[in-house]
Amino acid sequence: MADQHKSDIPHISVAVSLPSAPEPEGRWAEPYMSKGKIVLCTRRPLSQAEVRFGLRSVISASTVARLKEFQEAENVKAEEYRKAREVPALPHRSSGQ
């Protein structure tokens, strides 16, 4: 009986690579429900500098509209952080400036 189901199970050869999917874009992962709230996390962990700047890796709200407000506020704060961390381009020595 075990042999009869063996052919039903798909097998993947180690020689054949799995198809790759492009990495999702954006700062936020997919929202999910937890304890009656909608929770949204960043795709990647925040650095210590981002945490000290006041960015949050998890936001939650009871409504989608409120979650969007929190998300937009965090995006604005993340943009401020990015601009504060930018290093101004220095003129190149050979440019004559």
C-alpha cells in the first residue's frame, strides 16, 4: 500500500534548481491580524541607528485607515532619517572645481 502512494508525492531533484521569485519591494511586509488588531512589520530588521532615530519596526491599529496613517508617518520619518544620513557628494579633484 505504501508503494501505491509513492508516485503521488512530487519529488524534486537536487540537480534541478527551484524557480526564483523576485524579492518584494517596499519597506513593509504584508499586514496580518493578531488579537483583533492589524499588524504591519518592516521587511528587514532596523539598525540600531534607525531605532535611536525613533523608527519603529512594528505598527498596529484597529482599522486599516488608522494603520495607513501610522504607516505614512513612519515612511516620512524614515525619509527624514535617510536624508539625515546622506553624505554630500564632494567635487572630484579632476573636475577643476
